Amino acid sequence: MFILGHMGFGLKLSEPVRRDLPVRPLLLGALLPDLIDKPLYYALEAATGRRGAAIGIVAGTRSFGHTLLFLLALAALARARRSRPLAALALGVATHLVLDTLSDAFTRRWGFSFKALFWPVLGWRFPIYPYYGWRDHVAHVREPFLLAAEIAGAAILAWEWRKARRAAAPV
């Protein structure tokens, strides 16, 4: 999924356990794995002139931020500090990982997320980049499932924003 899908569906997925956690860190957490891993991969690609497996351990855009290890470290830090914002951030990361795994099933890349998710148990190299470059990666949003997820994510965010504004409005 892309930005709006991760934020909208992440917000909805987290509802049963979110309680009174702050929403902004949760939304940031829903994007955090991509905010870490995509710039890391593209920076390595630009610096080395290589792509995919030729880069080495960070062979794609799902690496450290897309691991259970990262999620568990964030959750442990949130618990140790008794921090609600960090707990919301970790919950957002959890929704990101769930949504990536589900979207891989619908975009016929099943298993792509699991290799990153269970790193290093399934090997030291992260999943190999499946695109021909960043333009191809961005164009991936045109796939019907991902386009629908972005539109639905935007609708969820708009609905939740409207609902929050109504609740905050004076009577």
C-alpha cells in the first residue's frame, strides 16, 4: 500500500486496541517502515549505481523498518518508558506490517513481506527489489487493488477527520 492506504486502514485496524492513544504518532507509525527503508534503499542505489541483490543486504525497499525485530524494539521502548506516543507509534508500525503482508497477497507478491518481517531468521539478505526503478515503484499504485486501497484510505481519513471535528465542535 501507499501513504493514504496505510494511514486510513492503519487507523481503522488499530481501533479495537487504540483506546486513548494519540492519533498523530499512530499515523506516523503507519508510515514509518517506508520512511526508513525506501530512502535507505534508494540512497544505496544512488551511491553505488547498483540495484537489488547487487547492493547486498539491503536488496530492496523492505528492510530494517519492516521487521518484527524493529516493531518489538519500539514496543519494548514504549513499555519501558511508559510512553503513550511511543506505544501509538509501535501500533502504527504493526498495522503497516499487517497491511503490507495483505497487500502482497492481492498483488501476487505473496511471501515478499515475510522475508523482511522475519529477518534475520529467514536469511540475512532482505527481499530483492522487484521494480525497475523508483518510477516503476511509484507506478505500482495503478494496480487496481492498490488504487482502491488508496481511495478507501483517503475516504477513511476524511470520515475520521469529520467525525473528530463534530465531536470537538461546541453544542
